[in-house]
Amino acid sequence: MTERRPIVAGNWKLHLDHVEAVHHVTELGMRLRAMDVASIDVVVVPPFTDLRSVSSVIEAEKLELGLGAQHVSEFDQGAYTGEVAAAMLSRLGVTIVLVGHSERRTFFHMDDATVARTAAAALRGGLTPMICVGESEDERADGATDEVLARQLGAVLGELAGVDAERLCVAYEPVWAIGSGTAATPEDAGSACAHLRKLAEQHLGEAAASLRILYGGSVSADNAAELVTPPDVDGLLVGSASLTPAGFAGVLGAVTDCYRSSRRSPRR
Ligand code: PEP
């Protein structure tokens, strides 16, 4: 039996400066204390400039909250103005980093090869890369979803030969669902995540059974429980619903209730 501990991560994108972040995490911490979220990993993913302050609150308040970053350099050090290295993030208490989020791919021209090199750099620096993949609206309309996922995931896993599956995460984020208010159906999210696990098997073998695969795209407190119901969905990457402590706590409550009920067990 393989155990995959679910993760729910809140990606703040370009929102909340470090002062706002301190208030946010302090309130989120108070809400978490009143909830039972012990069965899942809860992660916040603030902008770079917030990381130090958020890490201090987590430490001072002893919060069961993981710290993620939204991006990392493919380089370890050197003359790369504006870049931030994985080891620097690791030293700040960051444990996980989004790699190849669709907004990086679209607005900053991050291609599959760069995503792969960046995931490798994250691992070298001691971080868990959360590799984001997903098809666009046009690709979906063309029936090319499986092919896009195979290309995007294959590019990364091909570069990470011999990697321990437990040191990676994958987030299936259909581009058309991100920020649109229209989430994938649980059936579509489940089948895409199952497809990703099959693809991962080609590179990781049986260890793909321990790879955590999340769904992301217009997750809210209202749809979170049903989106984590399919067996291959191991958690959620949440954007706008994570921007307020109440909104994120709503998602976390829905997910933990779902795992507590008979619908899903985090241990399989
Ligand atoms: C995201 O950007 O990772 C995301 C899932 O955003 P939203 O929840 O706002 O669609």
C-alpha cells in the first residue's frame, strides 16, 4: 500500500506585500488552530519579498504550515541578475516551489526544457518542485489534452532520471480553469491526474504510486471536496480562494471533511 499525504497549497501570485502577509498568516494560523487539518499538508506560497516575514510568523507561532515559493532560478549561483536560487529559498525555510506555472509559461516564455532544468535546480537546492502542467482551451478543444500532458511531464521526468518520486509533486492545472471561475469537473480532474500517474510510471516505475498529483484551477470552498474525491487527486493548488484567510480556511475545511468522511482516505 502506498501512502500519499494530501497537500493543499495557496498560491498568492502577485498579491499581498510582506506587511499584509504577516496579518494574513497570523489570522490563518488562528483559524487552523480551531480546525483539524492534521491529515493534510497545508502550504502557503507568497511572493518572494514575503518569505522571510511569513517564515518568522510560522516559527514564532509554531504553525503547522509549509512555506512555498512561486518560482526559482534554474541556476545555482552566478551573474544572473534578478534570479533567486533554490538554496537561498531553502535557507529561508521554503520547502516547495512551483515550477512551470502556466502564468510563467505564458507571460515569461518558460518552455518545457527550462521547466525541466528549473525542477532539477530545485531538487539540487533541497526543494520539492511542484511541476505545473495543463492544457490550454484550444488544446482541449482539439482533444490534445493527453498529448500536452505527456509532452510537459515527459520533458521534466526525462531530465530527472533516478529521482525519488516522494521528492516531487505534480499539479494538473488546466489553463482554461485558472482564474476563470470554471473548474474542471471532478471526473475530468480525476482522469487527467490518473493519466499523469500512468505517464509518470514510464519514468519512475512503481514509485509513481507515491507521486503526489494535485488539481488546480478555480478551486473554492464549494467545489474543493468533490475535486479531491477521485483516487488520483492528492490535493489542490488554490489561487484566488487562498487570498483571504477565511477563503483558504474554507477550502481546507472542505478538504479535511472529505478525507474524514468515507469518500476519500489519504492512505491508500
Ligand atoms: C493558480 O494560479 O494556480 C490557480 C489555481 O488559480 P485560481 O485558483 O485562481 O484559478
